[in-house]
Amino acid sequence: MEKSLARYIWATTRLQQAWILLVVAISMIPYFLSFDLPKQIINGPIQGNGFETPDATQTFMRIAYTFPYLGEVVLFGGLQLSRVQMLIGLSMVFLLLVVINGLFKFYINTYKGRLGERMLRQIRFELLDRVLRFPPSCFKRVRSAEIATMIKDEVEPLGGFTGDAFVQPALLGGQAATALIFILMQNLWLGMIAAVIVAVQGIIIPRMRKRLLELGRQRQLTARQLSGRVGEIVDGINTIHGNDTSNFERADIANRLGRIFAIRYKLYEWKFLVKFINNFLAQVTPFLFYMIGGILALQGRLDIGQLVAIINAYKDLPGPLKELIDWDQTRQDVQVKYAQVVEQFSVDNLIDPKIQAVEYKTVPPLRHPLVATNVTVLDDSGAPLLQHVNIEIEPAQTVALIGPAGSGSEVFAGLLGRLVWPDSGRLAIDGHDILELPESVTGRRIAYVAADTYFFSGTLRNNLLYDLKHAPLTDVRYEGAEAAERRWQVMEARRARNPDFDLNSDWIDYGSMGISGPDGLYHAVRPILDAVLMTQDIIDLALRSQIDTAAYPGLITRIVELRRALRHRLDESGLAGLVIPFQPDVYNLQATVGENILFGVLDRSSMTIRQLAAHPFFREVIIENELSTDLFRMGLAIARNAVELFRDLPPDHPFFSQLAFMRPEDIPAYEVLLQKLKDSGIETASDEDRANVIRLSFAYIEPRHRFGLLTDALKAKIVKARKRFAKDMPDDLRTVIEPYEPDRFIARASLLDNLLFGKVNRGHVDAAEQIRATLIRLFENLGQQRSILSIGLDFDVGSGGKRLTSAQRQKINVARTLLKHPDYLICNRPLTALDERRQIQIARNIMKNRHKDGHAPAIIWVLSNFSLASDFDRVIVFDHGRVVQDGTYDALAQEDGMLKKLLS
């Protein structure tokens, strides 16, 4: 990267800078005229110079030029105006100059802003582009939070400075020089005074501000380190909680904040000292003008018009001068920031941009062996991880890599996946070093999967198909305003040296899956999900999800049909008791008290249970049906039981997953509330306390919690209140509560709740599993499995895929590499979160299915279960970074070597 920010800006924006500098130079003409015009107004029509008689006139707006050999050429003879007319004419010219100068400033500032934002976009993209080209070893030393902070925040001032880099000193310097020259032309001595003060400001203030730059650099470094430390705390929160080190982290953060405070305090002290001195020097000059200029005017050596013009001109001198000094400080500040960015992003062995060039065509298969020749890999301390490894792996060959912990088998798998770079030797295919092959080849024809997974925020579908998004493969047709917007986006992207790829295009490489388009996705994805045992997990996710009515109109219309078909299936199988249906006149024992009162689904995003409990109409219904005292007593009993059972448990204890009434952090508050209400009833409780207690009863389910709080009389009251609530519900509640109706789809309920139209009877063993099995068969028979699977793939996986279990993440990770249909599949212990039986089952499914599409990939698998090695064509045994055995399983098992020791 270019180390000088000024050279970097000029190299990338010199044409734009040259144009705006020309505009600035032209703008100095009306700026100078605006200084001279007040003197003409005062000395002429106001004081009467040239208007000694009442009928005297003067020429206005005469335009003439003197040319060599031609003499004076009059372009416009002007107008003869009286004294008042001249005053009005000159004033109108002054107003015109004000407008012209304002328009120049508007254009210059707008142009600078656009130029700066375009430059900021360019530099941010360049930095991210370099991150994408960092060698793998760099990511061991950098913190993601620090890199993100630098790209997002620390380069922000660079964009703002881009527009000012050359224009600002030219504009401000031109304005200051114009004002100073005008003052010198009016009076040499007053001009010299102004020049001396300007020189003092220009020398002293920048030197004092060097200390500000150093303090600003320290502040930036400490703030960046704080950002990285906070990121570490978030990533390592489980380790912190598990080892009681939260107070150590608090101490560390407090110490860092203390250092930042000290730096910022010094910064403020020095900043305002500089400001005081600068303001003092700026105010000394008017004092001298009034005193010395006044004396000269009294002596007749300076007329009043000149003095007013000088003072008026000086009024416009401190502003540009101060801004020019500020610009110089900003220049030094952003240069420091830019130097730090360059230092952080200048790394050795950066990947060549050609390797990551976009490729739209289908990449042909790799039909040559992978050859590792004398490969040695060292860790950061210089210790060998692999030593002089020589291995050749043929296409379509299955290879098991095994060895004890630290043997080097995992490192060799990372080498094949280009995640580890050799320190000596090379890995080649068809004579080409694999590190020099385009990623369009290695990224499509070689697949690497390990136990550590990363999922981007978004749907499960987007993450499953992520490995297939290589290039925009379709042209999106835009019309009208969208087409104009797209053309503008492309133009601006090219000006900022960004790629103009259309993100709305279809990026998925369907051809690599053996299909022609999105219609074939189900048939390509389903067998792979079955192979990795993920289909049922996705169906479970679908059953727990709410359905997007716009995306699945066909399924929505068949919900009632499916609901009845499920009821018929359960009746036929003698399993009708597995579901307790919703009935308007019957209390549902498996539903919560709140669900029984509402007999519908509450939109929690619009109204919380606490807000519902405090709603006037809800309170009216509760009181009217004599439920307030009963629910208050139930809430108190629940609070006592919850506090007694859970108050001594840590907040992350698994028992809290069974606590539906309150969060772990609510326990102390309810403990205090119980003490407060110990000897009082509902009558003396405040409205807030009453709502906090009653809301606990809403989550109560008698068969599940078994506190013995639900009587037949209370159930009858609840059913009666339900009818009143449904009949007279106000509009504000109707918008957030969707009632249970047997013949319609319930948009706010999950797919499972819509199909059951009731609650699972937890009194039956394995009721949920039996219902799920029945539903899966029902979906298959009625041809709905495609829609259900699609709903499951719409599931939002959350940040980093944390809404999925570790086992689900690993299975999806394997599935998305299989979808590429690679020529070489490298599996580096990818399923460690699964039990041994399922690991073996998935591995054998992959081995069995690899011939189905007519193209069998080579499979290189680092095994956790060594007995599975017998299923592979070849076994390579590592120990201490060296290959100690290489051959078929049967042959090596007969040898008295490392394999036999590992199997014993």
C-alpha cells in the first residue's frame, strides 16, 4: 500500500482534484470583488464622493478593456445613475456577489463531500479486499473486532479528508491571501500588522498541536485495543462464567477505561489551551485596527471607507486562517491513522488478486493426483508439525488419515484444503502448485470440512448453499426507477474502483449440483440431508417455525386439511389421546393458564405478558369473573416455589430451562417482592406488584409443574372469562391476539400448533416423538415434504449459527461441502459433536452415495474412530509429523506398527 496519504489521494483522484482546484481559482474573483465593493458604497453614494451637486450622476457598470495596439475597447458604456440609484445599484451588485460566492461554496462543498465519500468507499473496499487475501497464518495474530473497527471507524476521517486534501488549503489559503492582499492595498502598516499576527498563528499553533496528535494517536490505539478486548470477552463468555473470572475481566476493562480517560483528559486540557491562544491572537488584531486605524483616520491619512473595508476584510481572515490551521492538524492526524492502517494491512505473502478473479464458466474436473513433495510445516515457534512428507493421492481414491493426538494428520488435511501453507516443499496437482491455482478451481473442485464451523447470519438455506455462490450467473431485469438506480449504482461502483456485481443476481452454481435451476434444488439437497441425518432436524425446525403466508400460499390453504388428516391418522392408530385439542368450552390442561384465558396466540413482539396483565380491559375481565384473587394467590405460590427451588443455583444452571415463569435474573426481585407482600393481600398491593405477581400464573401448566394450584372451580372461571374476553375484546387487543378457530390458519402460531390445533399430552411417554413420526409420514403421503423442508430451510440460524446445536452445525457443514460435488473431499474430523454410532453412519452414507452421480470424488478423511479405516482404499498413519505407515488396511493391520497400537 502507498505509505503517503497525500500521494494515495492524488493518484486516485487527480482529475477530480484538478477540476475542483480550477473552480476554487475562479471563485477567488467574486470573493475579491466582494471586499472592494463596501468601500465603493461608503466612499461613493453614502459619503457623496462624485455627487457634489444634487443633479450629479456617475457611470454604473461600464465595461471596457485596454488591448495592445488597439487601445481601449468599450464593451458596455454603462448607465448614468443618480446618488440614490447608484447606492441601490451597488447594493444589488453586492447582493449578487453574495449569491455567487454562496453558490461557489455550495458546489465546492458538495463536490468535496461526494469525492470524499467515494474515496472512503474505495479505501474500505481495498482494505476488505486485502483481508480476503491475507495468508491463513495472519488470522492467528489479528483480532476480528480490531480489523472491523479499523475498516468501519478508523478510516472514516480519511474519507472526509480526501475532499479537503488539496481543495481546502487552496480555498482557505486563497481566501486568506485575498483578504490580506486587499488590506495591504488599502494601508501598508495595517496590512503588515495583520501579516505578523497571521505568521505568529501559523507558526505557534501548529507546533502546539503536535502534542494533540500524539495524544490522539494514543487514544486511537487504546480504543482499538479496548474494542478487541470486548470482542474477546463476548467470544469467551462461557469460559469466563465457567471459571469465575468475570471480576478479573471487569478489573481489566476498568483499567483500560482509566487509561483512555487519562489520555482524553490531557487531550481536552491541551486542546482548549491551544484554542485560547488562537482566539486571543485573533482578537488582538481588531484591537490594533481600531486603535491604529482610528488614529490614522483622525490624522486624515486613511479615509473612513478604507477603514471599514479593512475591518470588513479582516473579519473574513481569521476564519479561513483558523480552518487552515485545523486542516493542517487534520492532515497530520489522518496521516497518522493512515500509517497505522497501512502497517496493519501490509502483510507478507498476500494472495495474488488473479487467484481470486471471478470465473463465470464451469470449471472442469480435476483428473490428476494431488502430490505432496517433501512438505514441511512449522508452527509459529518454529517447531515442526509436518516433516518431509511425500504423498500422492489419486482421483476417486478413498484415504483414511489416522494417528495419535499431534501426529500431523489434521495438519496434512489442512494443507490439502489450503488452510495451512507449507514452509518448504510443495503441494501440486498436474504439476501446478496448489497455492498458485485460482480459487475458482480449488474452491469448487476441492472441498474441506472440519469440526469448527462458521455460519453467517441469515437463513439455514443461505448457509447450506453458501459454498455454491461463486459468481453472479443471471442478469436481473430492472425497469423504471429501479433501472435508473441500478445504473447509478454501477457508475458509482466503477468510480470508486469497486466491482459492479449485482447482489440481486442468482449466484448459486446449480450446474455443480447437476441441476439446471432452483426448481431442482429439492432433488439435489434432499439425498444429501438424508445422508448426513439432517432431514428430521430440519423438519423439527419447520414445525417450530411460523409460516410466511406470502411464500407458501399453497400450504396455507391446506393447513385445515392437514389438521383433519392428522386427527384422522391419530384416531386410526389409537393415538388420539396424544393431542388434547382446543375446545371453546373446555379448559385445556396441557396449555398454560394464559393460553386458556386468551384462547389464542399473543404477538409477543407487539405486547408482552406484563403489558397484557396491566391492560385495563384484561383487568376488568379478571375482576368481573372473580379471578384476580385466585390468580394473585397462584402467582404468589409460584413465586415462593420458584424462589425456594432456584435461588441458590447459578444463572447458567440447566434447571433454569424448565423455569417458564421467570428469568434467572428475576429471582432476587421476586424474593424481595415476596417479603414485601408477606402479610398483605391483593387489596394492598400496588398495581405494578399485582401485575408482576399475576403474570406468573399465565405460564402455569398443572400436569407439568404440579404445584396443585389448579382446581375445577378455577378452571370453570377461566373458561367463563375466556368467553367474555373474546366477545368484547377492544381493537387494540384484537390486533395482537389471534384467536383459536378450528377452520382457519393461525398466522402467529407455529406450524406444529397449526397442525395439532391443540397441545401434546405429556402424560404419554414419547408423545412428541410419535406425533413427529406420524406427521413425517403424513407429509410424504400428501406430497408436502418439499414445502415443509423449505420452511425448515427458512429458519434463521442467528449470529454464527448459534441457534443451531453444535451437532446440527457440523452436519450442515458436511452437507454443504457435499453439495459442491467436489473432486477431492477432505474431512478433518468433521463430526466430533456426534456420538460414535452416528459418525460411522454418516461416513458410510457418504462413502456409499459417492458413486450415485457417476463421478466418484476422492475422499481423504481424518478419522476419530480408527476402526472405520477398514472402509477406505488406503490408510496413511502419521506420528510426530511424519508418515510412518501407508498402505491398505488389511496389509497395515498385519504389521507390527502404529496402526495396530492405535486399534488395540
